Amino acid sequence: MNSFSFQNPTKIVFGSGTVSQLGKLAKPYGKSILLVYGSGSIKKTGLYDEVMNQLNAIEAKVVELSGIEPNPRLTSVNRGIELCRSEKVDLVLAVGGGSVLDAAKAIAAGALYDGDVWDFFIHKAVIRDALPLGTILTLSATGSEMNGNAVISNWETKQKRAFGSMHAYPRFSILDPTLTFTVPRDQTVNGVVDIMSHVFEQYFTLTPNAPLQERLCESILLTVIENAESALEKPNDYDARANLMLCGTMALNGGLISVGTDNDWASHGIEHEISAIYDIPHGAGLSIVFPNWMKYVYRERIDRFTQYAERVWGIERGSKSDEELALAGIEATCAFFDRIGAPAALAYYNIGREHLDTMAKEAVLFGPIGSFKQLREADVREILEMAL
Amino acid sequence: MNSFSFQNPTKIVFGSGTVSQLGKLAKPYGKSILLVYGSGSIKKTGLYDEVMNQLNAIEAKVVELSGIEPNPRLTSVNRGIELCRSEKVDLVLAVGGGSVLDAAKAIAAGALYDGDVWDFFIHKAVIRDALPLGTILTLSATGSEMNGNAVISNWETKQKRAFGSMHAYPRFSILDPTLTFTVPRDQTVNGVVDIMSHVFEQYFTLTPNAPLQERLCESILLTVIENAESALEKPNDYDARANLMLCGTMALNGGLISVGTDNDWASHGIEHEISAIYDIPHGAGLSIVFPNWMKYVYRERIDRFTQYAERVWGIERGSKSDEELALAGIEATCAFFDRIGAPAALAYYNIGREHLDTMAKEAVLFGPIGSFKQLREADVREILEMAL
């Protein structure tokens, strides 16, 4: 295990009906609140009204920014930053899934920065401060509710980039599994793939002697696999939704499950290039990229993949070689993705070879990606080719 | 899973040589530092000098409180509180194991309280504030480095009691596994039992539908079992020591591994009564109490105990009945404790029936204890009898 430091100050409030605690949680931060949300589904479900009742009860002045996109755009972030400044916002409140939360983080950081917020995403500036952020999560997926990461798309430059900062951790996050009852099937599937992918990025590591971290990762994978189909079959299954929600949060809660190990994140990098150009859902992109990444890299440390096959998928070694066992684990992953209806190839979105070169080039713009296997442009190109 | 809220603001800095970060970590809190430690072993190992070098480099004014007992005493806590007041202390710095850390927490809380610090332990007052606390851990056991709990012995009243408060979380904790290389064998054993016991208190729950939490608990148990004997055989085995240290912290890091479930803590309550009278090491008391608690309660929810036998000890069900499988898991626990040299009975300390009645009565002073099975005075008496 490597040396590390870890801190995660976010307060999470988890359970049915916990939105009723919003007023109490928001009040200490001030009166002027920027409410950030997406397409308006929170108006249909009644969540919007519930939020406004809570905020009215503490006599907050609410400014709204709606219409955050599924791959949240820099233009929306900039609108939010302007509102924060003109309305002297004290607290940014994000109500939605990871996209809304990520946009809100970028807004909170950008509002206190005397420059272009995109600087944070292209390593031109470091976040030194941010407005306080609170969140109400409506989708189990990104873990954004308990970490300092944000991913934003710059549609002008066709770039999708991430930042991570201690200042961007939410002060509080309300996690009510019942709010995910209305999440459509495809988004639930994408969320499941996203959660599993976050674990994969941390689990497939070359760092030796981290047995607890490995088991924490496996614990999340097993629990997601066990609950995904229940949530898909019965969208109102509280236990399944609650388990998925907790798994989503734990999978990326500041990296607690993988402290002291090198993370990979190459598959996320590759996926970002796909959705930067084609605007496909992040989770769908991951279900296309990850199995192909696995097939491309598993020989780097085959024992990690045989362990994955045995512990996560319960595949018995029997007379299998390491190679056969590792591949059986990858096949089990593909079969599971297929069973829940996650796409397996770029062809699903009618994506062909047109932009593979651009994507491969952009993915390694700041140098090789990944740590399990360092990928250069040609490697990324090959994985994209395998994903066609 | 129940509703819950969770927050753990402690920053941990983990790895070999991380004491070199002390100055930087302590500096923001002010110049006057109360250094709390135990019997002086930190002087023999050179850690004391290293700490003082760090504190001198930031020009801190250091006040010392040494001699904190293995079961830390209220008298020591009160001496520390007086020092905080007379020396206008800005930061309490604990260097040692759980006892030193717990004493430091009580000092930090008591220093800002206009009354008797014991009030916090007997439910007479609630902690509203505390001095900032930093820790350097030298023993893997209590998890005190990343939670807000403290256990203190009042030798006058022969009571050993605990408090828990958000204000008592360390601001930072330095976890250097090499500092545990010199921990004697018996203390290493006691630490292992303590870590496992913390997990048991959370794992054996009646709360249904918490599969992730169950697996997180099992992950820690498996990792402790896997590393304990290596650490005992080769005290300088960095990986084994590091894995134990991380397990200790994760086992009780504010309850993250058991969010949304009822915890038991009856065995700790019973152990506190034993060491309140006999001053035996906490871990040793737990290795005596816990297997007997298990034998007394396992029928309450036998599936949790059969799962424990299968997943933690790898016992195959074969043709075993639930009862047989559950008991096999408990026996495996006893065999492991025996293998590492943890005591199995009160007789090990020449403790007889003399004070069993008092202990049973004191254990339920505030009502029945435990949640897996609610224990009344007669139940506690019976468990103590089994432990003779």
C-alpha cells in the first residue's frame, strides 16, 4: 500500500423523507440560494415544491438555474456563475443527478474565481475556494454527492474534462432512495454501470498489498450486482434502491475504498472523448468501453482479473488456466451488462470510425492515461476499434 | 436499512515517515500545544524527539502531560484540563494508542466546559465545543484516531464510561505503521481483538437489508485475520502492520461500515465493567467476553451467525444444521483468539465470582444493553458466569 492522505468532510443524510431536513441543513449558510436543476422532472415528481417549501420556511431568496444538460455544459456553468455574482449567492443547492451536481460544483468554484472557470479543467488554475454547496440526489450513479470531482463539457472545443478539489465537496447531501423510484429504466442501468465502473477504476491496480481496499471494492460490486435487477424489475423496491444509492456514494466517496493505491481512470478518459463528440450518456459509454479495456489490459496483472472472476462473479477455477479464468470474469461482466440492457458497442449509437483518431489523440492530450497499463494514442485507438 | 446521517471530518495522513508532516498540520491551530502521552515509550523509540523537532520548527509552546494510563483515568483528564486553562492551549496533541487519544478527547472537551467533565460520561451534559485535537497513533486498535468516542475510567466510583461527540473528532491523525513495529506482542494481540470486536458490535445486528454494510464488516474481519499472525511473527512487517492499522481505523471511523443499522455494543459494556474493577487490558477483556456473548445470543438471528461462519471463516455448510454451522463459526473465533494468544476466560486474570453481581448491575445502570439481544442484569450475570 502507498502512503496517502484522506479527508471527506461531506455530511450525508440518508433515508426516506430526508428532504424535510433541507431547511435546517441550508439555513447556516445564508439567505441567498442558487437552486440548480435539470430538465424539470423534479417539477413533475413534486420534489421541486417540497424543496421550495423548505426554502421558503427559512425565508431564503431563491434564484433558479434550470436546464442543466445530461452532459453538463460550460455555457450552463457560466450562466450559474453570473447568477451567483449578480445575486450575491450564499449557497449553491443542486437538485438532481451527477450532471446537476457537477455543474453546481463548477459554479460554486467559478463564482469565487477571477478568471475563466474552464481554467480549472485544463490545468491552468487551481481551485482555492468555492461557495458552499448542498445537494439533493435523484439518481444513484456518480458519487458526486460525496466527493470533490466535477466533469463538464465544453461544446465549443468538443472537450469533456474533470476537476477534483477539496473545496468542491458538498457541505451536505440529502440521499433519499425514494427520489430514485421514478428514474427511467435506461438511466437506472447507466447508473449501475457508472457505479461499477468507478469501482473498476480503483480495483484494477498494480499496487500490491492492499487487501482491505480490494475487498471494499468487491463488496460494492457484489452488492450492486445483487440489487440492480431488483431495482429494474420493481422500480419502487426501497431496499434495492437504497442499496444502489449507498453503493454509488461509497464507490467514489473521495476514494476511501482505494486509499493508498494507484487508480486507473483510463476508461473514463476514453469515454469522455466519446461523449464529448457524440453526447451519449456517460454510463452507456462506460458499458461500451470498459469490457474492451479489460480485454486489452488483463494480462498486465492477471491475478487481479482471476481474483475478480472468483470473488465477484463466483466463477470456480476448476481446471481453468489463469487466462481462461480471467476471460471468464470479463465475459461475466459483459453478460451482466447485456442482461440489464447496457449497450456493448459503439454501433448501438451508430458511431463508426469517423472520429476515432480525434478521440484517441484528445484522450492523451496531457500524456499517457491509466496506471494499470499506461495507454498511449495507439492503445486508445485500438480499444476504440475493439468497441465499434 | 434504517435512515441515518453520517459525517467524518477527520483528515488522516497515512504511511511511513508521515510524522514529518506534523508541523504543517499543527500550525494552523495556534502556538500553545498540550502534548499528551503515556508511559514514556515514545521517548525510547525516538518518536518524542521527532515530535518535538516538528513542534519547535513551528515555534510552538509545548506543555506536556505524560503518564496517561492504559485504562485512562479521570484524574489524568482533569490534570490536562487544568493545563489547557492555565496555559491557554490552542491544540491538544495526543501521541500514543487509544487510551492516550481518548484522554486527549476528554481533555479537549472538558477544557471548554464550565463544569465537571465526568458529566459528559454520565449523560448529565452534552458536549457543545472542544479544543482542536490532533493525534499520532502508535497502536492499531481503537479507531479513536478517526471518531468522536472516548472511554474514561473513574477510579473513585469504579466506573468506566464512554462519550461520543462530533466535536471530539480529531482534526488530523497521523498514522505511520512503522510506529507500531515496537508494540509488544500482547498489545498487538489486544489490538487485533479490539478491532475485530468493533466490527462484531456492528456486524451482529437485527437490521435487515444492509448487504453492503455486512460485506464491509466482513472485509475488515477477513483482512485482520489474514494479517494478524504475520504482524505477530514479524513485528517489522510493514504490510501486515499497515493493513492492521487501516483496518483499525476503518472498523470504527464514525460508524461508516454500519451506517443505517442498529449496533449492539453490549459486549463492550460488559467488558468496561470488568476492567473498571480489575484494570485489565480492554482487548483482553473483549476476547474473554465476546465468544461468550456470541454463544448466549446466536439463536436471536442465526442466519447472521451462519453467514459469519461461511463468509468470514470459510466454513462449508455441507450437511451442517444452522445451529451446527453457527457454532462452528463461534468455535473458529475462539480457536483464532487462542492461536494468537488472547485469553479465553476470566480465570486467566484470577478473576472469580466476587464482583460478578456488581458488574452485572453496573452494566445495566442506564437500562438494558445491546440491540441484537437486549440484555438485562440476569443476562449479563449469565454471560459473566460463562466467562469465568
